[in-house]
Amino acid sequence: MPIVRDKKIEVLFSAEDIARRNGELAEEIVLSDLKNPIVISILKGSFVFAADLIRALHHAGLSPEVEFISITSYGGGTQAGEPKVLRDVESDVQGRDVVIIDDILESGGTLKFTRDLMLARGAKRVSLIALLDKSERRKHEIDADFVGFECPDKFVVGYGMDVGHAFRELPFVGVVTGEA
């Protein structure tokens, strides 16, 4: 069990498992026949996953335009509220195939909000990708089109995901289990 910042981390999905799954996801996405796609990474948690997946898409023969959006639904508190855009995409999505990448699909609020926003802006088709899916946490009627892994109902860190701005740099997804 790795020790990082004096914390024990249980590895749920190894760097090797994630790399293999990213390649598989890229092949699945290419087969979905996207035309001139724009990939939008939801910041901050998905940035590592998005970077690796975009490279895997390139190797699979797809060269999408890349954008970023930052959404919050907490506004300084601890209870989720209405999502709002903190940083918006710069590209026009009108008539485009849009692929939204997020780190984890839990309640579904962020992905639903972002999907609906892109559709309202005239996107031709919106596909959703989540590295992790915690389906038992779903509060909104939404599913990802492409999922890396089904995730147990645990608070996860690593591979871009954090707790208190720590552990984003880990090359795997894990659970903090206690002090070292």
C-alpha cells in the first residue's frame, strides 16, 4: 500500500489499468463516428484523464479540438447547489459533435448541466465520458456514453482527483485509508 504525504493509499485502479482502459476507450470513441469533434474537459478533476485520453484518441486516429470548462456547484459551502460556469469554453459548439470528459459521474448534476448547456448552444451531438461511475450516487437521470471504470462508493483521490488540493499527482486512483 503506497504512502503519500504520511497517508496510506489503497490503490483501486492502477496506472497500468488506467492506461489500458484509456486505449480501449479511445477505440470505442473512434468507432462512434464523431465528425470534427470538440473535446471539453471539465476542470479541475478531469485534466489528467483528459490529457491521457486525448493522446490515446490521437493514436487511435482522431484529432479533436480541445477546450476546457470549469463548473462549480458548491459556491464556498459544503452542500451542492445549482451548477454555474466559472470558466467557459472559447469555441463555438454550434453544429459540432461535442465530447465532454469528466473525472467522476456521481450525482450527475455537473455532467447534466454541461451537456444541457452545450445542447442549448446548438451542439449537434453531445457524448459524455467519465473515468469513474458511481451509479449508486446518481440524483439526475443521466448516464455516460463511455465509462472507464465502475467505482465503489468511496471517496477517491489521484489521477487528477483531490482532497484538500492534495493527491492529484498520483498516477493511480485510490482511497486514503489512514495515517502511515
